[in-house]
Amino acid sequence: MEILGRTMRWRVLLFISIILLASVAGQVSYSIPEEMAKGSLVGNIGQDLGLDRKRLTSGKARIFTGDSAGYIELNRERGVLLIKEKIDREALCGQTTPCALHFQVILENPMEFYTVVVEITDINDNAPMFEKSNMNFKISESAVIGAKFLLERAIDPDVGMNSLQSYLLTKTDNFVLKLKDQPDGEKIVEMVLQKPLDREKQDEIFIVLTAVDGGEPNLSGTAQIHITVLDINDNAPVFTNTVYKATITENAPQGTVITRVSASDADKGSNSKITYSISNTIAGVRDMFEINELNGDLILKSSVDYEKARHYQIHVQASDEGGLTDSCKITVEVLDINDNSPVINIMSQTNVIAEDSKTATVVTMVNVQDLDSGENGKVHCAINEHIPFTLKPASSNFFNLVTDNDLDRERASEYNITVACSDEGVLSLSSSVTLTLQISDVNDNAPVFERSSYEAYIVENNTPGLSIFTVKARDADWNQNARVSYILEDTSVNGVSVSSYVSVSADSGVIHAVRSFDYEQIKDFQFHVKAQDGGSPPLSSNVTVKIMIQDQNDNPPQVLYPVQTGGSLVAEMVPRSADVGYLVTKVVAVDVDSGQNAWLSYKLQKATDRALFEVGSQNGEIRTIRQVTDKDAVKQRLTVIVEDNGQPSRSATVIVNVAVADSFPEVLSEFTDFTHDKEYNDNLTFYLVLALAVVSFLFITCLVVIISVKIYRWRQSRSLYHSNLPVIPYYPPRYSDTLGTGTLQHVYNYEVCRTTDSRKSDCKFGRAGSQNVLIMDPSSTGMMQRIQSDKSILDEPDSPLEVSFSEVTDFPHQLFVGLFIQTIEQTVTLLAIELS
């Protein structure tokens, strides 16, 4: 009992030391008895490691056991360790004490691992058992007192107090039981003769050997000993050595002779013949080794594995014919060879990492195991080159795969990382495993347009909704981060939002015209389109788009001169003395289109005498092409067509009336009857005064309007200057200068002239372009004449005149009407010119 007490105290001290060592090393240790039912609680690992249940769940906590069987399982929700399979300590550890399970608890995000040691304590679940239930001895009656007979030992798989503790021998007078302690702690059971045998009294003896363990309650096993008393054989075999030592490599073939034992017997004859046999050895060892009964050679029966057992102890018995025996022990040490390649285990189950991960981020942990020993078990690991990862040692047999550089999914979206490990054996063995790592995308690239700027053209008078062209941007990211939407930046064009001009398709980038464009109103404009991706937060880029409006021949030419009115017709005076090439007048027209659509050409469509006049195709000048004769009619009517160069071309027609005469009376005699009734003379003064009043009123009104317009235009010019908007000149109808042909002069001087003959009162005004103009008014016999500047009609009667004719004889009334209409026309023209 004292021995058992000391053993128990030693075990308690050993267990306490293990617990303290585990806490120092950051380990968690538990102690449980064997044979616990499945699902039994081992310990609260979450509480003991200071981990809450959320961390165990989010970190995908799991148990890594290496090559050992999974006896323990982790319940993440409860944070406890449970029995997964019933544990048999004897099957797991055999006679090794203490018996413990070693495994790691692995967590991810971030990667953590903890070492857990679970000690399996023994319970008394195995009774001592003899391999042979019957032992037979042949003992000579001459056996001396003190002769020893080796008995078969009982085997108890339990350990500690539950292991085999003592043997009992049934009461007999001849023999006593003796236990011999070995240096390794084993006990040899011997039966010692204490009283000489007498074959004549008893030739056979039957004894029962009982083996008892120390458990509570005690368990026991028995074996029958049958002793046959022989006649004299007084010398027992003796081995040359009590202990033999031998070595064998683990790759030794079957039938290899490991060593030889030798015993001698001093007897002669059949009593000296020795037989060798293996005894008191575990059954597994008997299956691996055998001994030659005649010469004592120990022979390898099956292959040995250094990783399973590093040494074996074999008990050999030498027996002579007389039944005397001796025993020895053979210790066989197994030598390791490099026969195991490194085993690589990838600890993490994730194979995705974000491209914005920082340098030194742990991707996964790698566990490497080599079952060999010494240099054969030393392992070096490396990964393939030219990748932004490196492998760093973490602890014994553990490596961290970490990022070594910045990641960019756009350069490489996937990496095949090969981890290769090799040992340091003479014939080095290696193994490798490939990890496919996906790089997940982050929104780190803004959309990029295919061009730095865009220019597009559209013909005016387009249909609203017409597709103009397409802007295209690409995003190097993936999936949602690469989905590009197009947005029209809110800017203004000529004070109007650009969205009233164009629209952009958010998905395709197609730019549509919202309205129909007019080249004469706007020739070009520009705006900005933003390309925005679908990332969070989104990234964007802008591009400038310029739309050029192309002109279309949608405006016909407009004749500015001669002015066409509904109440009067313009006529030109040509003297009969005019030479060839005499400039009669000039047709002035304008086309508000541009380019070749505004190129104008003039043609004489109809004429009273085509042989007398021609029209300049480029400048619209009407000239004589021959000498005027007396036979030529006074009244000449020319129809001039003005045509642009567009496709298709557009045209306008103007009628020019020409009076061929040398003097004013000649014109009057041709066109008008100047006999008037005396009754109209009384009203002449009234009409002249009324006309003067009207003209004065119109003059004052025009003066006020012109001053107002000047002030308004001054304010507009200042606002346009500050707003940086383009100034688009305004041309009133029938006004322009095309191809350098010139326009009408803007300023006219008007003068009312009274003569002694009121019937011939006249209105004269400054000439425009030094041309002679005759105005013929069918409703009036009054005359309005425009003469060359600084000359009076009375001073130069031969100069060209501008006269108003009438087909009726009511001269005073028609004179007033003609003057009134002409004054209104000139006033409107002046007002339009000033407004422009």
C-alpha cells in the first residue's frame, strides 16, 4: 500500500506539472476518463480560451487533429468540446502514460489557433489475463531447493493502480511464488522450489496461479500450472547474457536474422539439449518476430515501422529435455529511414482575398508533418516565385501564407499557389499542394472614355429623338463595379439647359437630339457627359462633347433691293444716250444659309427686250448690252430670278421696271395724262400740309425709337460682354451682303420741295448707291424723285429722275398717298436696320 501511495502521489504531481506547462504555453488541458459515452462534455473551450460564441461561429472554429482519429468534436453554438467517439485508452495509448489527445482549435478572420491537450485517464475495465491458460512443467525430482521456474506473466492493459499489481499461488508445500523486478519496471514471475520433489510420492502437481489488479473492485485472472516430476536432471540451461541488444532498419525484408541468443547446459545427453522459445511477450510482438528453436536466431517475421514503434522487447526461454529453463531479454531498436514524404495540410477553407488587402495579410495557415525523425523529419517549405505572396514560419510545423505586395485584380484575378515541402533526408522526399486563390474586386478604377473629347455632326431640321452618336467608356473593374451609367452634366447653352437640346441614354451612352436644330440660330454647342460606375462609393469621369450643326438649304434667297411693295412698283431711269454696259441698277439679295447654300446666282428670266439688258450672274448688276435707240420702248419690264447653290436649290424672283427716257416729261407723256380738273387745286394745300405733318410725326417717332434702341443695344452689349456669350448678328429680312455685292446704304436724307406749280411739288432724298430709281405708283399721279446728292431736280433737268406715275388723274390725292406709303416703307427699313 505504501508503494501504491507513492505511485499515486507521483501521478498527481505529474498531472499538475502538465497543467501548469500547458497554461504557460497558452494551451488548454482537460482530463477525462476513458469509455465516456458519445456526446459527453469534455470542457467549455470558449470560456477557457476567453472566446465568445459569436467569435467561434464567425471564425468557423474547427478542430484540426492531423492524422489522429477524431475522438473529440467542437460544438460552436455552445462553445464546448464533446465526445465524438467512445475512447478506449488501451487501444489509443497502450501502456503509454500519461495518455493524451493533442489537437488544435483553428479560427479564421483573423487566423488563430490554440493547442488543446485532453488527458485520458484509465478506469479498471480490463481484468488480468494469461496468454496461456495452462502452463506445463517437467521438473526433475533432483531439482534443488531454490530452483526457479519462470511462469507466464498475466497481461493487464490497464495502467497505474488499475494495472496488474500482484500474483497469488494456491497453497502448496513444494513451491513458493517470487516476483523479480526488472530495471524497466516489469515483474518476472517465478515459481521457486522450497521443498524437494519426490516423484515416488507425487509425480504430478496442479497449482492455480492468480493475477490480481489494484482497481476498485479488484479484477483477477487465473492460469493452471501442471507440473510433471521427472527423474534427475540437475543442470538448467544458462544464457550467456541476461539482456541482448540488437538493431534493425525499418525497411528490413522479412526473414532478416536480427540477432542470436545462446544458452548452455552442463548436463550431457538428452538433458543438455536446449530448445529456444519466445515467452512472456505481447501477442503483437510474437506476430512480428520468431526464434529458431535449435540455434536461437531471432528472425524478422513481418515488416517493422519506426513511426509505429521505435523498439521492441522480446523474452526468450531456453529449456532442456529435463525441463530446466533459463530466460533472457532481447531489446530490438528500430532505425529510422527517410520513407515518409511531408504531409501538407491547408488550414483555411477560404480561397478568396480582396485586392485591397494590406501587405502581410495572412491568407491561410499551412501545417506540415513528417513522421520521420532527425534530419529525415526536418522540413523546408517554399512557394512558386513571381507572385505577391510569401511563406513565413509561424511555429513548429506551421507556416503562414501572407501577402508580400499589393494585389491588383485587373492584372491578375487568380493565383495558383503551389506549396512545396521537402525534408533533409539523404534521399530527400518532397510533396506539394496547389491552392487556387481568387482575388475579389474592389471599386478602384474609374470609367475611362475611349476618347479625350468627342465631336459629332448633325444636319439641321433633324427629327427630335434622332440618335446623334454614342459615347463609350470602359471600366477595368468587374461585375457591378464595372457597370457604367452615363449622365448628362447640367450646363446651359445660350442660357438654356443643355437637357433641352440633347439627352443621353444611361445604359448605352447614345446621345439623342431632344429638339430640331436650326443652323441659323445655333451653329455648335458643347456639353459634358459623366460616366459613373456601379461601385460603392461610385467613381466617375467626364468627357467634353461638341455638337456641330450642319447647314441645310432650307432658306430661299431674300431680295433686299429693289424693294417690292404691294402699293407701288420700283422703276429705274435709263437715258437713251446710255452706252453699252450702262449700269441700270443692282439686284441685292441675301440667303441666310451658309456655305454653298448661300452662294447666289442671278439670271434674267423674262424681259420686254432681252437684247437690251443682261444680269451679272454673280453680282446681280443689270447693264445694257447694246446702245439704246429711239425705237426701244419706254416701258421695260425685267424679271430676275435669284437662285442659291444648295441641293435642291431655292430661288426668289424680283420684277424690275425700267423707264427708257431722256427727260422727265417724256416719261410722263408715255405713262400719264397730266390734265387735271380745276377742282383739285383747292385741295392741294391741304394734302401737302397733312403729308408734312405725317412725315414730321413719323420722323419724331423714329428718332425716339432709334434712341431707345441704341440704349437697349448698349445695355445688351454690356450684358453679353459679361456673360461671354457669342454675339449672333441679326439681319432683317431683305438685308445682307452676299459675295461682296454690297448692301443698301443705311441712312437716307429726306426733303420736301415746293414749287410754284403745286401740282409738281416733289419729295427728294439722298441717293442710295448712286443709282437712279423711278417709283411708279398706279394709284397716284404725284411724283417722287430721288436725284444725285447735292443736285436739285430744277438745276439739272437732264439727270436721271425718280418719278411716281399714276393711271388716274387725281394728282393731289395720289401724290399724298404715294408720299405717305413711300415714307412708311423707308421708315420701317430704317427702323429694321437700326434694330439690327
